[in-house]
Amino acid sequence: MRVRLIAVLLALVAGPVAVGCGGDDGSGAVTVVTTELVPSKHDYISQADGLCAFYESRVEELGRKRFGLNAKDFRVLESGRIVFRPGHRPPDAQIEDFVLNTAVPNFREELDELRSLTTPRGNERRVAAIYDSVEDAVDELEANPQSFADDAAVSRLFADARRVGRAYGLKECGL
């Protein structure tokens, strides 16, 4: 009995690993059944927003390095748009290269991580629709990287994703 209690406590401390159950055959053996903990919507949004904030700051940092800019020269808005301080905007060709070789891969990695999160029960289709909308916008951006140089075009590309993401409760994601 004590072995079973310790196994259950260890499973709870270890997170989404296991819960213990098994027969009391006197051998001390415990059968472990893996299970996945499902987050609340609030916890899910916190996880997703944390990932989005990380990826947004990473793109900003990569942009600063790529273009030799400092933090005051540009910023990435929640919509995904990059706003440059007057006189600090790189040429369109450099921006397009950055989009194809940095921003788009970053968006795709971010989406992969977001999709790997355990979704709250009953929210699977709604969350998938948000990320599908983001993926559609990223696909369009990849097909037309010159649109990244146009703030209004980027805003339009991500408008649907932003709308459904905000309606769900996401705050930090550059959706």
C-alpha cells in the first residue's frame, strides 16, 4: 500500500507522466498507466501567450542583428507588422530576404510549438482554426514576401487570425 501511495505522489509531482494503479499481490509491483494532463483554458492561454512573446522577441532580436539596428530603431507590433523609425528602414530586398529566411521559419516553428501544446477539452477545433488561419497568412507571406514591407498588407494578412485569436482570449500572440 505504501509503495502505491509513493508511486501516485511521484506521478503527480512529475506532471503529465502517470497515475499509479495496480493489484495488491504483495510483490510491491505497480502498474503505471500514462495519462496526459489537460490544461484549463486560462492555463492554455498563458502557455500560448508565453510562447508567442518569446518568438516575437526573438524575431525582434534577429532583425536588430540582421539590419544592424538597435531596439529604438524598430519594433514588432502585435499584428506582426514591423514599424521602423524614420530613416532606419532597410531596403525592400533586405526585408524580403529577412522575411523568407528568418520571419517565416520563425512563424512556422512557433506554430509547431503552439500546436504541440495540449488543448483544453472541447476547444480543439477552435484552437486548430486559429492556427490554421495563422498558417494561411504565413503561407501568403511566404508567397509574397514583398508584402511584409507594407504595414497595411501585413495587417490584412493576419486580420482573420488576429480576430479569432483575440476572440479566444490570446493576448500576446502576434496573431
